[in-house]
Amino acid sequence: MLRYSVSHVLKLMDGQNNLISENEETKAERLEHFRRNDTSKSLVFVSPYDSRPNSPSHQGSELKKEDNLSSEMVIKTKDASASEVMDKQRDLDATIGEKGRLNRLIDAYSIILTSVGEDVNREGLLKTPERAAKAMLYFTKGYKECLDEVLNHAIFNENHEEMVIVKDIEMYSMCEHHMVPFMGKVTVGYLPNGKVIGLSKIARIVELYSRRLQVQERLTRQIAEALDAALDPKGVGVVIEAAHMCMVTRGVQKVNASTVTMAMLGELEKNPKMHRDFMTLIGKH
């Protein structure tokens, strides 16, 4: 039996060459790890294909069409796209390693500089490809982290019943459309349900999802859903206000424009009073 990440298995699937073998218990466990964005444990088992006519794998392959098999492989989560990207990231790390990724980026930035008409051998640019490559790895370090690692068990039983809010968390991310920065402030609030989280972990959740190629709308939702998955609170609210360099330094070039996005879950979404109280407390009433 071979262990692969889900996206890796999808790549290896070729019609009837392999069959997926997993029972309902392991499937449920894997789904839970996906919900928590822990793709290191969300694995499936692949049985090598046996072409003999009476073998279980051959008989099973005759019964299943390729499209049905593929549809069973797709794990639908609140953030399937992020899980798939993390799978690919882990696969890449396993293949070429951290140094290999850095070297690929250095080569890529050298090509970029040459393509815009620069001389990569002139004094001011000799180290630029390496610096830019290291910066890009830092800007996207969120792909190499998962929610469980960030939380590090910093969740505590507590009977606090009122809203908990952390305001004005600085956020830096990269627009996935133009790969230029957007930055701003994040406010996160939740209504406890018998548990509280270490306050610094809220800022780390913001960092986890912002250090990726993003759109602000998805980033807002991912932060809210991560806190909801970690605490199972009565409600969660996330508000982000950010300036996008793709809108400031190019295109329409509107220097003073800012974008506000919100994600509300549970009581903060359904209960008008709770929603209003949250918006008042963060100064957005």
C-alpha cells in the first residue's frame, strides 16, 4: 500500500490503473483533517492495480467509470482550493526540497530581470534574484503551515460568555491576480461557547492565511472559518480593511481607495442584535 496526498493521487489516477481503498471510518477521519486544513494527515491509500481478470482491482475497475472514480476522490471542504494548494506544496517540497525551490525562484527572477531589459550581471542586481526569491518564500510561507500547528493546543476551557475582539491586526498579503501586495488591518471577534483561544493565536491565524496568494474576500472567510473550526464558538466575525497596490500603483491608480470585507458566522450572522453590537464595538456601526 502506498500513501499519497489526495492531489498527488488524482495526478496518478489514469482511468483504471488504480483503485482507492478506504473505509467510512478513515474517510471521516480524513475529512476532519481536511476541515482543519491539516493536509499532512489527510491521506488516502492506493492499491496497485492487478490486471488479472479475476483480481479484485480488475473487477472493480470494470464496474467504475473514470468520471465516477474522480468524483469520489474530490473532497469538498469549506476551503478545498487551499487544501489542494497545500497538497501540491508538500509534494513539491518532497520532490525538490527547500533549496531546490529557492534555486528555481532565483532562476525565475533572473529571467524576469532579463526580460524587462536589465543586466543581471551589473553590480546592483548581482544578488537581486536571490533576495527576491527569499522574499517570495517568506511572502508565501502560509502554504507550508497548517491550522493545528499554528494553534499549538492554545485553546482553554473558560466560562466567559461575552464577545472577545482583537482589533487592528496588521495584515500583509499578495494579490493573486497581479502578485503585488495588499495590506491593511484585520479585526476578529467571537462569541465563546465554553472555550477561549490564546489571543496571539488569532493574529497567527491571520498570518497563516494572509501569507499566500490571496483575494481579500477569500482571506476574510478563511480566517472566520478557521476560528470557527478551532473553537466551535457561538459566533464569529471578521472585518478586513485593506489597500491594494494593484489598484493604487497601476490600472485606475486610486491612491485613497480602500476595500472593506466582512465574514459573519453563527450568532453574529443570524442575530441582528449581536451583529449590531459587534459592529458598534469595532467602530463600524
